[in-house]
Amino acid sequence: MLKSIELANHFGFKVINGDLSALNRPVTVAELDRPGLELLGLFQFYEKDRIILLGNKEMALIQDSDPDFIYHNCLKIFAPECPAVVITHNNPIPECLMRAARETNVPLFSCDRDTSELSSSIYIYLSEALAPRTAMHACLLEIYGVGVLLMGESGIGKSEISLELIRKGHCLVADDRVDIADVRGKLIGTCPETIYGMMEVRGIGIINVSRMFGVNSLTKRSHIRLLINLVPFNTEIPLERIGMKTDHYEILNESIPLIRLPVSAARSMAEIIETAVTNFKLKDDGYDTGYEFQKRLLEIQERRLEEKREQEKFVKAVTHIQEREAKKNSDKGE
């Protein structure tokens, strides 16, 4: 759970008001509020649990209004659910606002940053900090710019295949455990700090990937767009043969494409995975090989049916001519 003081420390805010209990207020939503209407006494749509930003416009409104009017409205704005109030541009704090902050014990911060820029930065930070999270036993790599989650039963070779992909120039995000957050509808995968840059290879032990393959072999996070499930070669699970059907896997209520690949010692799994990712990118760009194959089959089938119809027409015409000639010869004989 994120607290107001953590937000202040992250952005370097100056603490103006708030005791220890106030500074430990929980931040529960990423959205922010600039309370122009509320300063005028209109609270119909006020969201009490949002961080409040007071920029140049709000401070000008406060300066031009009756102090008692602003004071009583601020008592309502600075509700117990309010995580924090941030004053931007290092604006001076009017006494009526400061008095309301003291009486409500609201966390009051100040900074010299631009209001719009700070609003965007806080929203992005909170979207990630408050995002729904889960952890999965898998390997996460970035292959051709695509975050690929490798799953499979223990001992099937996820780390070994990942190692081969790293040797081919792709980037490791996490091995064995992947932390996943749903950030604004995107699944972002990261690695726990304790195992960042490390891999376990059976028979060797723990290896340092960046030391062995260079710092470019690692990336701290990746947008997960494809899941590849490694299955035994003799599996009874039905596998896709043409590519017309796309299965999906749900993580944190987000659905991502799923490809099942059978593993065998005779197959170059790294190259097969590269091919799967390339094919995924082609589909994402609008080119579907399975659809093109089906289209080609239908065109060939239609062409053959047309040839058959033409052949039947020709045979029918020849038969008709032969019957007509036979009738003429029969009439002459009579």
C-alpha cells in the first residue's frame, strides 16, 4: 500500500503540514483532482480519495476570493480520505488555506514543478505503483521487441532455451519468477530485485547473465504481448497445425495470445520461438499466413471447380453435336 510520505519522497516534495498519521494516509487511486469548482462551493462531483493539485489557476482563485469562503470550502476539500494536497510553482500559501490544512491535518506538500507536467508524472507513477499484481513461474524475454513469457512444467528446459535466445542477441527480463503488473491495460513484466540478471542452469548453477553476455543482454521490464507454453513432444494436448485458430491465456483479467510448442532434442527451440514471434508480429501488422493459406486453397478449389464446370460444358456440347449428327444420319437413311 502506497503512503503519502512515499509519494512526497519520490517526487521530492517539501512537507508543509501533516503529522505522522497524516503522512501515512494511503493513496488508493491514480486519478488526481484540481478543485476549481469545489473552491467555489460546488461539491456534487467531488472525489474525496484523490490527490489534490493546486496550481497557478487555483491559487489565483483563492487570492481573489473571500478568505472565510475559501476556508470553509477547504475544510470540505481536505476530507479525511484525501491522501495529499500538492501546491505547485512554489506558490505562497494563503493563511485561510493553511488554517484549514492545520485543522484537518491534511498532508500538504509544495514543489516548484509545473502543474500539468507534475499531474502526468504522478498519474504514471501511481498507475504503476497501484496496478494489480501477480507473480508467475516462468521466464520473460524480449524477442524482436516483443515481451514473450515462456511457460512450461519444471525441467522442460525454459532456462536453457532462454539462454540460447540470449546468446542470439535477445534480452532477458526475468528467469524462474516474473512479477507482472496490469498498468493501464498493459501487462508489464519485471524481475524481483534479488534475482535480477541471474539465471539457474541445471548442472551449472546460478550464472550472471550481464557478466557473461554484456549489459545489453538484460532489460528491466517488458510489455508482455505473447505467451509460449512449452509442452512435451508426446503431449496429448491438441496443437495448432495451420495457424487459423489463436488461443488466449488470461493474466490479471487481460487476455494475451497463447502458442503451444512441443519440445524435443531434435528441434532448435530458439529458432522455432524466433519464428513464432516473427509470425506473431506479422499477424499484428495484418498479415496472417494461415488466412493466406486458406485463401490459396479456396482459390485453387474454385479454379478446379470452374475447370470442371467448363469441362462438363464442353462434354455436354460435344454430346449434343454428336446426337444431332446421329439424328441427321438417321433421317437420311429413312
